[in-house]
Amino acid sequence: MYGKQKSATHETDCADSDMAQVRTEGDLLCVQLVTGPSHAWLGVKFGDACEEPMVVKRPPRGNCNHGEIDQRQLVETITSVVESQCLHVERIEYVANDSPDYFLYAYCAHLLAQHAKQKQE
């Protein structure tokens, strides 16, 4: 599902997970992907099932502007990937001026969910 994909703006090869390391920041699992001009930072707090996860839009980093991130689409993308791993999202954090490339966010969510599942085992 995550091999070489073509997004609206570029072709991305996300098969190489060495480009992203999952880390802990407080109660969040976080990951950052940079694929050329596109980039995404995602923090997720996993928890019990809830109606809608809380969403935190972090301040912009640097001076780049890739366009507006559709928060509804972001939440749908992340929750869909995470729920496919039988996990639930309590909180989502993202950076305001990251790329609105939802494939990147789906891959970030996949990495975070895999990491969370491994910690449960």
C-alpha cells in the first residue's frame, strides 16, 4: 500500500522507513517525513475510542507555504489508517505550514500505529 505513490504534487517513495524515526514527545508519538519539497510532522496520542479526536494545529516552522491543510481531511486520513490497525486516536497534532499531502500523513499515521502496536506486544 505504501510503496511508490504519486501524489498531486510529486512522486514519493515511502518504502524506505529509514527516512523517518518515531519518537516520543510528552504523551505523543511523533514522526517527521521530508520528501524533497514536501514535508509533514505528525504527533498522535493513542487512547480509548472517542467520537472525534482533539486536533492541535502547531505554529508554522520556517517561512515555507505549501497551501492550507484541510483539517477534516487530515483527521479522516489519520483515523482511517489508525483504526485499520485496531487502535484509536485521542489527539492529533500537526504543523500549520506543512504540506497538504495526505499520502504523507497516511504514511506517518501508519508508522506511528505500527510503533504503538509493537509497544503493546
